[in-house]
Amino acid sequence: MGAATARELARRGFHVLAGVRRDHDADTIRAAGVEPVILDITRSEQVEALAARIADDPRALHALVNNAGVQVNAPVETLPPAEWRRVFEVNLFGHIAVTQALLPALLRARGRVINISSIGGKYAMATYGAYAGAKFALEAVSDSLRREVAPLGVQVVVVEPGGVRTEIAARGIATANDLATRMTPEQHERYGDLVRANNSLMATGTASGLTADAAARVVVKAVTARRPRTRYTAGRDAALIMRLGPFLSDRTLDRVLAANLRRHHPKAAGASSPHFADTP
Ligand SMILES: NC(=O)c1ccc[n+]([C@@H]2O[C@H](COP(=O)([O-])OP(=O)(O)OC[C@H]3O[C@@H](n4cnc5c(N)ncnc54)[C@H](OP(=O)(O)O)[C@@H]3O)[C@@H](O)[C@H]2O)c1
């Protein structure tokens, strides 16, 4: 989604600094209007270098798009503490660090911050505790930041995609399978089917989701709209869940989601925890 967003913004005439972690990816994305910048958002020296690069540039910083994300699919009981921290480092603290570093430039330019959240930022499925936890927090931080900087002329916008055909599902499934090998036999007994069902759900949910280009167009709308909304969903699945969810009780939602999950693994039917089909 990040690459598609960078290309679409460049096509519309923006000069895009595109964060990548490897030289190889820099070479792939470099194009007219797309300047790669080596950036691991969890590494403070790289975040500082980005801020310095922007401070040296006479052009105004129109927008920061916080897009990086990692997904894990593991029960709360079994996800090792280091993995909890890794997910929060990327999906929350990294974005906060970049936002803090670039806010002076954004305030000067009366620019905007676009935070890429998820349906998981509003509804937490079983095995998505870490991912959804970090996305819920990103939603909350976005609300606070919006209320802090709106009077100073900076807009803060959240984009909430449903399923999008990117690498996130394959990567998330690989991580889930790796984590599953570290479960005890008892944990396997308790959660093995649940993890398998959710892997299947994620694979089909993203495969039937938006293309990265279509999701990127929603992000670009958040970047360019004269009066942006505070939140945009991306995809029909996201729009539907965000509209219906508030009318359903927790228990009703549990039942709906468990029924949906049963289609992916009959033995997981006993799982009474919430599951959405189409989003990591
Ligand atoms: N795809 C979906 O169905 C979906 C649904 C809802 C929300 N989202 C959200 O959309 C955003 C984009 O995800 P995607 O679907 O495009 O996933 P993706 O294809 O897996 O891309 C994720 C990107 O994040 C980058 N990243 C990971 N850790 C990073 C770090 N420490 N520093 C800098 N970059 C880092 C990755 O870089 P490397 O290539 O170097 O690893 C990769 O470019 C994420 O925030 C995700 O949570 C996606």
C-alpha cells in the first residue's frame, strides 16, 4: 500500500519521500517524483536523518503518511513478550516517533498526518490482540493529536482499510506459523485450530479485498481533500463493519464472528471470540 500510495501521489505532482528499509527496495521504488529514503521507523537515528533531510528542503511538507505495519496472529497467552513489543514498536511507537520528528515541519506548512489503521483499530478479533491493541492505540493517539494540532492548522486523518491484497497476509501467516511452533503441546491443543482457521480467514479475506492501488487512492484522498474527514474506510468490508458494528452487542458480535470463523475450520467453532473475515 505504501508503494502504491507513493506512486499515486507522484503521479499527481507531489514529490514523495518514500521510506524503505533496504537499498534494493530503494532502487525498485525510485522514480520521477519518488525519492527513496532509508527508514526503519524503530531506529531513532534514521528518523532523525529523515527530519534533517526535510528541514534542509525549502519545500513545504504537505503530509506525513504513517503506513508501516506488521501483523501477527497469535493468542494472547502464547505470543512472547518480545513479539508484543515488536508489534507495538512498529505499529505504534515508530509512528509516534516519526510524527514527533516531523511535526515542526508540518506545523510550519499547516500540513497533515495520515495514520493507516485498520478495522482492527475498532474491533479486536481473537488472535489479533497485539495487532489490534496497537491499532486501537493508534486510533486513540490520532484523536488526541487531532484535537491538539487542529487549532494550529494541522489536520490528522485515520484511514481504516478492510482486506487489501498486499504482502501482509503471507507475512502474517508465516509469522503465525513460526509462533505456533513455539507453543506448548497444551497450547496447541487449546489454540492450534483457532490459529489455523484465522490464517485461512486472513488469506481469503485479503485475497478478495481491494487492490493496493485502490486502497492507495483512499489514502491519497485523505492527503489531498480540501477538507478531509477525520476517518476514511477503505473497502466495502470495512465500511459495512464500521457501520453495523456499533449497533451490535459484544455477545452478538461474538456469535456472528464465531459463525464466520466456522466456515474456515469446523473444529474452531467452539471459539467464542470475535473474528472478522476480511482484515488483518
Ligand atoms: N493489507 C490489508 O489487508 C490491511 C488491512 C488493514 C490495515 N492494513 C494496514 O496497512 C498498512 C500497510 O500494510 P500492507 O498491507 O501494505 O502490508 P505489507 O505489504 O506487509 O507492507 C508493510 C510495510 O511496512 C513496512 N515496515 C515494516 N516494519 C517497518 C519498520 N520497522 N520501519 C519501516 N517500515 C516497516 C514493510 O517494509 P519491509 O518491506 O522492509 O518489511 C512494508 O513495506 C499497515 O499499517 C497495515 O496494518 C493493511
